[in-house]
Amino acid sequence: MTITPQACRAARALLGWSMRDLAKESTISLGAIQRLESGGAAPRRDTMRKILEAFSSHGVRVVDDASYTGAVLRTTTRDSGF
């Protein structure tokens, strides 16, 4: 799976993370995060894996398909609201 700059920013926003927070959680350099989010360079496979794992471990799933790019926050319980 790939991660677009927009999806990366959306996922960080859901968690309230700065780029520095993502770098720490994913063990990726801040420069690599900046390059990804600026669209300056496509991340390497291992870099993407670490970023996606960092988001996933905090309940965020990155979505990137033909019709939608973004991030979804997963919750552990579901309230019917009725």
C-alpha cells in the first residue's frame, strides 16, 4: 500500500500529531516525513510500512483507492445512538 501526502496529513490530524510526533512513533527521520508530505519524493517501501504501522497501532487506517484518499479513525466500541 502507498500513502499519499494528503492521507499522511489527514492521519496525523486525526491523532493530533505533528510531523515530529510521527517521526518519533514511526522511527523515521523528520526529513523523510517532510519529503513525503511535500510530495518531494515517494517513500521507500520500508518507510511506508513503518509509517502505516505507527498510524495503525494508534487506531488510524490510511485509505488510498481509486475513489478516496484519506484516513479513518477506528474505535473499539460502537454506540448505536438510539
